[in-house]
Amino acid sequence: MAQVDKASYRNRGGVIQRLVTAYKRFRYFAAAGENLVVKRTAEFRLVGHAVLEVGDNVTIQDQSFFQLTMPEPKVFIGNNTVIGRRNIITAKNRISIGNDVLIGSDVQIIDHGHGMRRDTPIRLQKAEIGTVEIGNDVWIGAGAKILMNVKIGNGAVIGANAVVISDIPEYAIAVGSPARVVKYRE
């Protein structure tokens, strides 16, 4: 009897997960491939004209937060990519994440920053807006921060808690704050 109850419980959880994904897919995504999984506590704040597109076999883990805000936000996520728990992805312009990308928990990806001129309080300055491009087969470790105007090449590895403020070449392993290349994948 206990085995039947466990199986029934698992099946019910699967049905709920499919319903959650179907609702969020319809509500927030401009386009989504097959086998999308969006966990229940993933959160989305999108302006009306925002574009959020994902490929096949994408998973967005619990408590991830997507904020696509003015002026022209677009986020593109490739096939077989996992957005880890508690990720924050904030776009005012364009963030592109390739295929086969693994993003650990607590990662932030941001395509903009604050103005920092001395003659005006920071809170009154307009945002500086850029882009972020993450290639294919990239692994981003837990707690990393990917800031605006950065390109991460195919096959790169970004270490846990790294702060990426400049481009990372293909197959490089980058660690630290600011992130620096320490070696290359063999």
C-alpha cells in the first residue's frame, strides 16, 4: 500500500510541475522549445514588449528571477541549458546564453549598470546599458556575477564567486574578482 501511495504522490508532483510549466510558458515566454521545465517558485517580471525565448530541454530552477525591463529587453537561452537555483537575470537590452550551458546556484547575469559621474547623485543618473553573450558548453560556478558588456567564449568555465567584468576567451578557466584566466581546458 505504501508503494502505491508513493507512486501516486510522485505522479501528482509530475502533473503539478507540468501545469506550472505550461502556465509560465504561456504567460512569460515569446518562444519555447520542447521539454521546458520551469519550477514553481521561478519568478518573472517582464515589460509588455520583452522577449524571452528558450530552446529545447531548458530547465529553470526554483527561486530564479528574471527581470526584463525598459527599454528593449531580450533574453535568449539555447538548448540543453540549466538556469540554477536563485539565479538573477536582469536585462534592459540583450542577454544571450548558448546551448549546453550549466549555471550554478546564486548566479547573477546583468546587462546594465548605474551611471557614476561625480556631478550628479548616482540614483539620479540614467542606466548604462550593454549586452552579455555567453557561448555554448559553458559552466558558470555558484555565486558568479556576469556584468554588462561581457562575452564568454565557447567552452569556458567561470569559477564559483567570480566577478566577470571583461571578455573570457574560448575554453578558458577564469576565477576571482575580477575574473582572470588561470588556464585553459585540455
